Amino acid sequence: MSDKTLLDKAYDPKPVEERWGKFWLENGVFTADARSSKPKFSMVLPPPNVTGHLHVGHALSFTLPDIIARWRRMKGYNVLWLPGMDHASIAVHNVMEQALAQQGLTREELGREEFLKRAWEWKKKYGGIITGQLKKLGASLDWSRERFTMDEGFSRAVRKVFVDLYGEGLIYRDYYLLNRCPHCGTVLSDIEIEHREHQAKLYTLRYPIHDSSEWVEVATTRPETMLGDTAVAVHPDDPRFIRLRGRRAVLPLVGRLIPIIADEKVEKDFGTGAVKVTPAHDPVDFELGRKHRLEQVIVIDGAGRMTEAAGPDFQGLDRFEAREKVVERLREQGYLVKVEDYSHAVGHCYRCKTVIEPNLSWQWFVRIAPLAKEAIRAVEDGRIEFVPSNWAKTYFEWMYNIHDWCISRQLWWGHRIPAWYCRECGTVAVAMEAPPSCPKCGSGKLEQDPDVLDTWFSSALWPFGTLGWPEDTADLRTFYPTDLMSTAFDIIFFWVARMIMMGLKFMGRIPFRQVFINGLVRDLKRRKMSKSEGNVIDPLEMIEKYGTDALRFTLAALAVPGQDLSLSEERMAGYRTFANKIWNASRFVLMNTGPGSPTPAGPTAASGKPSLADRWIRSRLARVMEELDEALENFRFYEAADRIYHFIWDEFCDWYIELAKSDLKAPRSATPAVLESTLDHILKLLHPFMPFITEEIWHHLPGAGRSLALAEFPAPRPEWKDEAVEAEMKALQEIIVQTRTIRTENKIPPHRKVGLWLRPLPGADRAALDGRQDYILSLANLSSLKLTDRFPDGRPLLKGIAAGFELAIPQDEELDPAQEKLRLEKELAKLVQEIEKLSQRLRNESFLERAPQAVVEEVRSKLQELEQKKAKTEEHLGQVFGVK
RNA sequence: GGGCGGUUAGCUCAGCGGUAGAGCAUCGGUCUUACAAACCGGGGGUCGCAGGUUCGAUCCCUGCACCGCCCACCA
């Protein structure tokens, strides 16, 4: 890729990201092959709204599956990750109508046709913003298969599903009380309502009993609805109201006589124990009304304005104005008993946050129970697995209590309901295409239902509609069912559950095998990010500042299953540093193994004798490779990230490269080859997390292929693991660290070379040391030490114990006895404390009896070791400073 | 009202039955020829509270407290 063998000194993400992002797309690196013989792994992207722009939630829920996709691809799977966009009817209406309002226009004034024309133009112009941003993130999507929920094929799929369900009686039309958003001008389904706590008032009203001087008190939070009351209800067992049974009340302000009914739904202990019933404006009252065959008087229309039925005093008023006025009138006329502060939950539109208005209208519904039954079973019997598994509980709870789904919306942008009404005979014709005439009376006067379908109705078909259904395509055969659905918990009901129902219904098979639910991204105070709070972290800004790889790695490192994550910029800065670290480690490797270097990693090196460090890093690498697979298999992104991070930084950079510096000096060393191959492995292992920088560096290595994204992910190499080598290395590391500590605490300047004298403690393996003399020497160089064979008499010594060795640093100058004494005493105190803990356990007979032998043994040998150490330390103290 | 999750080092978070970990911050020392966006060393936690189970609990059980979220037809 590049002639340069030496990379720039600091890593600059921008040009690298630009170059490789473009390269991947232009070369079809992520294009799947429906006819491949490789095992397939498929996912569909949760289609972002066309109104969307990338926020950090997207960044998370696209990065995680991308890591999986890239990992699988490198492991030899035929990976399809299919992108697309959702037409998002309500959201689009919101933004477009807002724009219209600025011109003083409403959509009605514009007309349906013109509105749709503009919507399409708008989609064309702005709809691709988020997909462009997705590309920036490095998401390895197959753009050749991009779909849109309103493209022709998909729309056809939507119509077919509607027609088929209708044919089976699973879609029906009903006159029902539903949540309507007065602002958006459409009904909403139950889950599109957000409940928010309101500090409101509870009004107690007094309704006179007809033909009597008595009255009944009722409580309400919505006095304006009293104009539409058609009953008062009490509990059948409530003794207070037995005398009122069968009587009628006179509705104040209106004068209508309304029955007093008894129903068990009424809570005896709430309010006055009697409740006003408004079947046309309250969900409970609506049910009550159907049960008791009460009249429905509509006093508020869908836009939240009072109707003619509300009476001349109120007609045309907004519902909240009407509330004030009704209360005023009631007060004037003595019907208002009291007003109390009252806090309760009020439904709001999930899009525009307007208080919803229950409203009666004709709507289309999906009869959900039969579909839900199958969908429940698919999760129960494990065909579909939720990760983390506790989300299955959320899913079940909703599915068990699921209500029929209202799918019609009074909007224009979307899939128009394929139903035609005959103006002559009133027949409803449901069909894929407009029928030329009424199938019943033959009249040509047919009118299509003006409404469109709930956006989620079409999203529900995403896993198969995007693959070509209802056609029997190669893609559909190869890639359905998909393997993984990765998404956030807030759309389990909206989307996941419905995809499962529709997939089972129309494909006869589950739409995906696993559902991975990622956490929510919160700010540092654990608050949800929202524009109004002003606590939004903009991923694009982060990319600009820290690079995409750093952003991706941060998200992965914070992605603990089942946990929301608090995104911190500091953390991201840390991973930018990590990228730079990798960059520089690679520079080191390339400088020392490249063709121009004094120690090229050619065939000679490959056949050279591996040093201890060579064998050690290989062994450690083998472990990381295993752990990474395991972690990704289980969606433990944070674990994978943490593991690779520490392997690269601590083991590869801080130890191996440092050791390599002296190993490289040995004749016929294998180190250049090991350096190069370890880097190659590191790049591959890290690529799913940090695709850009790894791809860039990889192309500087000999033997790099077309793209690292298509290279083979390192397969497990158990034969590389070497316990003995790791143990030996660990001992040597301990010795080094110990000497460094001694030096630092005695303020020996880092650059001053001092001698190191080593003697195995009784019981330690002397041979292990002897055989490694030269090696220890090179290790010692790490800390400006030189190994001395002979204990130099008569000079001050700094002493320590590490890994079964007694060590001493002879000092050329006078050392500060106070300093050294302090160090040893501190050390001693620590030892005494630990020894006490351990011996306490060993003194406990129950422990000796009941704990596993291995544990007891471990404690014993640890204790022995500590005691030896303690003895030595005391000896040092006594010897050198005369302290006993 | 029902359910779910959280409470571990100054901050953000891992760990979850056998002597407490990371990143950042902090203290001390280094420009050691890949990297000062670095290197070396150190300090810092009675793991929310109270009981229980266990040889042994941060980890399991019960209760409590506080924080966050989801669901819900007490008007």
C-alpha cells in the first residue's frame, strides 16, 4: 500500500480513516455473496429514521454489531449486514409540518399530493445524512443491498402482509376509544404513549339526584369531560350508595339525566367512592360504557377542541380553556365541592410530547393474540435467545398482556392502507392493488382509506422484506433467518416483538436467533442524553477530536452486558493514546524488522532460536486469542477490549518490546520474526474494534493482503502456550520490579548503572537461575542494572526478596540508611499483616477440615513463602542497620 | 401499584465464594535511541446499611435505605 516503511511519529486518524473508509466501500469489501459456500452470518441494521442524524446511541448500537460482523467475517463467515432506512412517518410529519408552519402553512392547506411530493424530495435531500455518518463509523455494511421501508419492493411486502392478515381475519376495523395526539393529528398505539407525572388538581363535583334533595359527589382530574358524562358509577358492595341504585343524577350545566350504575371496577376507597362516567373520553369509562350500554357523547374532538355537543358556552374552546371555564361555571352554580392538589401520570405523545386525548374513531387493528402466542413460544423454547437473558422477562411480560394493535394513522407519509370503500354500498375491499370496481355492487365509486400504516407495521417485516420477500430470492434463502439482532431495550416492544410475530407468521421461521440488547448511553451523571438537557455527546465531534477508532474502542470497553454506560470523554482520550501507542509500537517493529533494518525478519530470523521473551509473548498471545473468541462469542465486549488493551500495552509494549531491544542484539535471533508475527496477530485481533488504524499499519507489513477486513482471524494455537516459560518470565518480572522499587525508594537516579547480586533462597531452583544468567543480564539492562557474580564485600547493600531469590544492590556511594530502613520496615509491616491473616485461617480447624485441600495447601505454601521473606527482611534490617 | 437495574479507590466503571481490579486523577522520579498522547515507582477501598447461610461473603439469601429505569384503566 505504501512505500514508506517508517510511519510518522504520531498517529493522525483523519487521513487514515478517510482512505480506508473509501477503500472498503469502493472495493466491495463488505459485499455478501448469496451463493458462497462459506457458512453465513447475517444481520439487518435497525433502520435509522430518515429524519435521523447520528447520535451516540447509534454509535453504540452500530459499533457493537460491527465488531461482531467484522470478527465473523475474518473468521471465515459469509457475512451480510444489511443497511437501510425507515420512512418514520410521524417523525417526518413532525419536521415537515414544523417547516410548513414557519411558512404559515398547514399540511391540509398544502394538500396530500403536494405534501407527499415534498416529503419525497426531502427524503432524497436529507435522508442520506445518517447513512453517510454510519460510513464514518466504519460500519461494515453491505451498501449494495441498501433498502428503504417505502421502496417499491418493500411497499409491496407491506401490502401483502396487510391483505393476507385481513384475509385471515387477523386485521379488522373497529370504532374504538384510542389515544390521539392533537398536535400530530393521529391516533397512537398504547406503547407510543409516555406517562409523565403531573402536578394537577383533583376536583370534587356534586351531582344532584333527580327528584330528590340528595346529591352524589364524584372526583375527577378532567372536569371538562363532565359535559360528556352519561352515568355515575359506584361499587355494588358499597353500602353508602345502596340507596342511590336505580336512581338518576342530573348532570350539572347540561341538565341531562344520567343513570347511577354499579360496577366492580369502581374503587370504593378512592375519592368519594363514586365516579363520573364519560364513555367517549376515558378508556375505563369507555369499557364501562360498552358493558352497560351507555351513550357516548363526544364533547372533545380529535384536535382537542370542544364540540357542538359540549354546548354553546364551550364549543370551539381548547380542552384546557374549557377546563377552566367548566370549573368556573360549576363553582358559580354551587356544584364544585373542593379542589385538591393531586399528582398523577398523564399520557403524552412519544414524538411531540403533547398531552394525548382519548378519542373515538374508526381504526384498523391487528388481532394480536394468535401472533403473540407463537412469538412467546419461540422465546420460551429457546429458538430465540435474548442476551442478556433477563430481557426475555420484559418481553414475556409485555407479550402476555398484549392488546390488539392499532395500525392506522391519520398521516400521509407512509404506506397507505390498501382498503377501498364503496360509496354506493359501503363495502370494504382490501387488495394489493386498487380494484377497478366494487366487488359487491360493481360501482366504480371507490375511495381508498386515507390513512397510512403505523411505521412499526412495516419495520416488523424488515428481516425478510429486505431480503426480497415475497419473492423467493437467493438472498432470502441464504440469509434468512438472520443470526443476530442488535438493538436497544427501548424498542423491544415496538420492534423486536413485532418482528418475531411477523417473521413466524410469514416466513414460518424466527427472524433471528439471538437478540443482543445493548445498554443506554448516559452522561457522567447517569442521565439519559437529550438535546433539551444539553448533555448530548456528539459522536461526530468525538470522532473529530479523538478518531473513530478511539470512539469505537471506548464504546466497546464500556459495553457491559445489561448495563447502561456513562460515556466519558477522558476515557476516550485514553483510547486515543492507545491508538498512538499501537502506532508507535508498530514503528518500532517496522524499524527493526523491515528490509532496511539491521535485523530484518527474513528466513534467517524465522529459523533462529527463540528467546525466553519470544516464547513468552507467543504463549501470552495464544491466551489472548482464546479469550477474545470466548468474550465475543458471549457479547462481552468490555472484556474483549480490556484483554486486548492490556495485552498490547502491558505485555507487548512494556515487557516484550523492551526485552526485544536486547534480544535483537543476539546473533541469529528469532526475535525479529516474532516481533513481526506478533504485531500481525495483534492487528488482526484488534481490527474488529479499531478497523482503521489496524488496516493502515497492516499494509506496512510484508505479506499483507487486499484488506485486513478480509484477512483470517487468528485461530487458537494451544501449542503456543507454555506454562513453564510463563512462570519463569513471571519470576524474572518480579525480580526486575523489585529492583526498580528498591532503586526508586532509595532515590538512585534511573540512569546510574548499578550491580545486582542474586542468590536463590533455600528451596529455590538454582539451576533455573544459572541457565538464565545471560538472560537475567538482559533483563537487568531494563533497569540499568548489571548482574554481578560476586558479592562485593564491605559495601553498603540494598536488599530485597523476589521470586525465590534474595537480591542485593551494592552501592558505590553511601546510602541513606534512614531511607532504606524506612523501606524495609514498611515491607516488614506488610508481611506481618499478611502472615497474621493467613495463620489465622490455618488456626481455624473448620477451615482445615472443610475447605478443599488445594485451598489449604495454597494458604500453607503462601504462608511459608511469606515467613521466609519476613525472616530475610528482618535479617537485612538487623545486618545493615543493627535493628532487631 | 407491579417489575428491573444500581450502590466497590477522588471520578467513571469491571469483578462476584477463597488474601480487592482497570482507566483517569494523585504523589515521587525520568526526554532510557517506538511513543512525554511516553516510561519507572508509590499512595489510596471496613466493596450502601442490618441480619442470615458458609470453614470462609464484596460475591449467595432476607430486610432496609437511597438513586435510576420500565410497565400500570384509582377517576
